[in-house]
Amino acid sequence: MKRRRRTEILIQENGHLAQKLAETIIDAYECKEILAPQYGLTMIKMRESAKNSLFYIGEVLITEAKVEINNCIGIGIVVGIEDELAKHLAIIDAAYKAELPETTMWQTQLIEVEKQITKERAKKQAELFKTKVSFETMEV
């Protein structure tokens, strides 16, 4: 599983799984905090559809953390003020980079959580479609 997909799952899951996975690494390995969770701003890129060009729409507040495990550095970046989640993401990223044996068991958990997130999204979208107004069938 690629890093981006893994991170999206962990963030969308509200951080419970990220905390659980990070704690298994903290208990078994030495986690050196390189950069404590800190806040910053980053620019958000958007693609303009008419000319297909990129532009910056604005800035967003982020929380960033860096951790080192077995000489491998992991980075955790999340939108908003999320100190613990950023740190947990950094630990998980470092664990994958260090190719720790625990990471092989996480694949099934991540896929299961991803399926759950997809089901919840589909359910919410179905509820929204019930309220959709069809202007073509309305009488004037």
C-alpha cells in the first residue's frame, strides 16, 4: 500500500487506528522525536479547469511532526491543530521506512478500515440524494 493511501485512511478514520498502530511501535522500539508537533501554514494548489493551469487558492493551517526509528525518519502532516495525530502518523511513516516486521500485519487492518470508510461515505451520499430536488420535473 502506498504512503498517500495509507495516510488518507488513517486521517479519515479519526485517528483511533493511527494511535493503536503507533503505540505498538512505541512499546517495542526507541522513537526519537526530531521535531515536536508544531504548527505552520502551507499553500493549497488548485487546477483551473478552463486553461488547465495551477494556481494557489490560499493557505491552510497544518500540524507537522518528525520522528526517527532505526535511523529512518518519518513525517506526519495533518490539516488543523492535531498534535497527537501528526506524531502518530510520523511514527507509522518511520516504521514503514524502517521496514519493521509489525508493518506487514497492518495491511489487512488498513484495508478493512478503508472498506468501512467507503461504506459510510456511500451511506451519507445516499441520504443526501434523497433530498435532491429535480428541477426538470417541477411545475412552474
